[in-house]
Amino acid sequence: MLGNSKTRTWKVIIILALVCMLLIATSVILVFQNPEEEQTTNIIQEPNDMSKSVLLISIDAFRHDYLECAVAPNLKGMSDQIHIQKLIPPFPSKTFVSHYSQITGLYPAWSGIVANKMYDADHNKTFSIGSASSYDSFWWWGEPFWISNQREGHLSGTVFWVASDVGIYGRNESPTYPTYYLSYDRDITYKDRIDQFFEWLELPKSKRPNFYTLYFETVDDMGHKYGPCSEEVIEAVDNVDGWIGYLIRGLEARGLWKTENGLNVIVDSDHGMTKTSKDKVILIDDYIQIDMSLIHCAHMEHLHLYPSLKNDFHYNDLECQERNSRLLSKSNSRGRANLNQNSPSQEYEAQVVNFSPVTQIIPAEGQEDQVFEKLVNASQNWTVYKKEDVPSKYHYSWEGNDRIKPIIVIIDLGWSISDRAYYEKYPDNFNGGNHGYANDYDDMAGFFVASGPAFVQENNSIEKLENLEIYQILQKIVGLQNPAPNNGTMKNIESLFK
């Protein structure tokens, strides 16, 4: 009996060991899954013609020449049908600014989103990306395409497009959201994002969107950290290309890829990227006296790139708003700062709203000419304009938009701007890459590829297109009858279509 007991014990041990080995092997397979090999096999209910439906995908900061640097077989395959070599972002070439211009068809001065960090003096409101303020419909002018689409009885499903989780009026009487949407969460995996799209695609016909979006951010992350065309960026490009492959194979399994009744798919980017260095930084307080009590507010844009700064940044968005309200004159329609009278112990000449390749300056009351002349005479790697004199090619001088401040400083490509204290504490934050520069630099151009039955089928390559024309492209595909007012021109996209 004792021998049988020992035998049974060993059998149990062996079985448990085999089970553990199987679990370990399974977990290893899951960790190292190749997106190219994964398939989703659910069948679409009530399949129908999807040739007037479209999926718009944004790969943040995918520069126009990254296809030449990377392997990217899936994106290159799409470029064989439609390829816009340089997708020109709006001025300035920032993420929120560009995505919202794409989806409204408006230049930033008319879309309301003129920078990633803004202050509206008339209403005493502050905007920073990722903060609670960015969910206030007050900031978002124009009409995103999902609202235009839904006004004509269609449905929309968005995964993370800028402002898709914000209630926006457009031409409606109340704030409107996409039919289905996910609030931004960078921890949601690319697979889960794509699978969410497939779930919407598999809904019954009466509940199924005809317009979808997806968003991928790692190419931008790696570009900021390591610079454009670095090994890390190319690895990120090839990784996201693998997930585009996963998407394509899922569409193939459903009969919706490169078929007469298939889905139209657009992949584009919001802007490019250029190399930066801590050796190419302009310290603005070497030339004018700036209000140091608001410096952390001006640097808040860096928080999404360097989360560790939260330990050193003492103001949140509401505190910045309160400080702005004490220092800015509400009664002055041009937002001049009453810096001197509010700070009797120290005179300041100006407030910096944002440290960015397009920097906005609010001069103290009566000191606009003095501040302007000092910045111009500094002879640094920048070009300085009064708002009304910003070149018309940038569409950035509309007097009806007070969010564009009286003095605009446009930094030369590859240079950065800061105050001395921040630079001396965080010099390495200026190494790597950046965007936001004037949109006529080639490095700021994004890319565009597309495939689907709505487009011409032969190889069609266009040299460049402004990205606000994306609204027109979407309108053409879905057959929108009553689009919102926009700055696009249908004739600029006619050659893309049958």
C-alpha cells in the first residue's frame, strides 16, 4: 500500500509539472505574438456594401520619409494605390492643432485650437492638452466630421481621435459626441484598439458606423525621445506596420479588403519630426524680462513628454488660470498683461504663454513695441511678428481670434526656446526630436496612404496636400450632402477618386 501511495504522489507531481510547463509555454507565446499572424474570425452580421464607409487611421508624427527608412510592407503596399508624398500640417504643426484641422477642414484660427497651450483673456480660461480644460466645449469651434456624418443619419465610431471624447456643438444646439467612442487611454493596446473597431464593424447594419477612426502614438513618443529616423523610431514604425497588417488580415477575412464592396482605409499622420539638441536652445529671458511666476504654466506642454516633471511643477491647470486672471487685463480685448501694476516690487515686460517652436507672447500694457523691438534686435534663430503681420500663408492673423496673442515668435527648424532656469535644470529635455515648427519645413510634413474601392485603382501619387483637405476626402467617400463650412477645396482632391 505504501508503494502505491508513493506512485500516486509522483504521478500527481508529474501531472502538475506538465500543466505548469504548458501554462508557461502558452504565456511565452502570448507575449511574443506576431500581429501579422493573429486573426479575428467573427463574421459580420448582415454584410453589405461598405464602399461608402471609411476608416481613418492616424500614426502620430509619422514623417513623410519614414517609409523610406523602414521596412513597413503593409503601409508600402497601401501606397501602391494612393500615396500623398507630403501631407502638409497646419501652422503650427502640433498634435491637437493638426488633428482638429484634419477633422474639421479648418485652419487653426477658425477651428479654435491654435496651440497645445492657450489662454483666452476675454473668458479667463486656460487650455492644456490632457487636462480637464481640454474637455470644455468652449474651445472647440467648427464641426468635426463625425458630427457632420451623424447629422445626415449615419453613425460614427472613434478610437482616440483628438476631441472625439469632447461634447462639441458644431451646427447642433447641444454638445454632440460620436455615436461610439473611447476616451483616450494610452495603456489600451494596439490590438485592443483594432479589435474595438472590429466589434463596431460586426454590429447589425442598423447599428453599424460608416465612419471610424484609430490612433497610434508610439512613433511620436520615440521621435521625441530619440529623434527622427533613429533605430527606435524605425522599430516603432515597423511595429505599427505589423498592426496595420493585423487590421488588413482581419478585413480580408471579412471580404472587405481590396474588394468592390470593401472598406476604404486611410492612414495618415498629423505632422513630421526634426532633430533637436540642448546645444540649440534660445533663452528668452536673456532678452526680455518675463513673468517668472507663470513659467511652470508655460512649460505645462512638456508634462505629457516628461511625466516626472509633475513632481517639480507646482501648478495645475486651474491654478494657472487663476494666476492668469490676476495678471491679465480682461478689459483689454487684445489681452495685454497688467504685469507691472500687479507686481509692484518687480517690473515685467511680458508673459510667455507657451514655450514651443511657435511661441506666443503677451506684452505688458503699453510695452508691445518695446518687447517686439528687443526680440527682433536679439538676432537669434527666430523670426518675430506682431500678430497682424504674420505672413498670410500661415493663416494665423485673424483678428477675431484672441487666442492668438499680440507677438508671435517662430523658432528656426531644430532650435528650441526656454527660460534659463528651466534649461539649466532640464537640459537633456531638449535632446531628441520635436515638431510644432512652421509648416513649410519639409521635416514637418506628414504622410498619407490609402486603399479602397472609392479611390482610383492604379498607382496614384500626389506630391503634397494640406491636411485640412482630409475633411473633403471623407465627405467624398461617404457622400455627405450638407458639409459644415470649411477651408478646403474639393478640386484639390478630385484626382484621388474614380
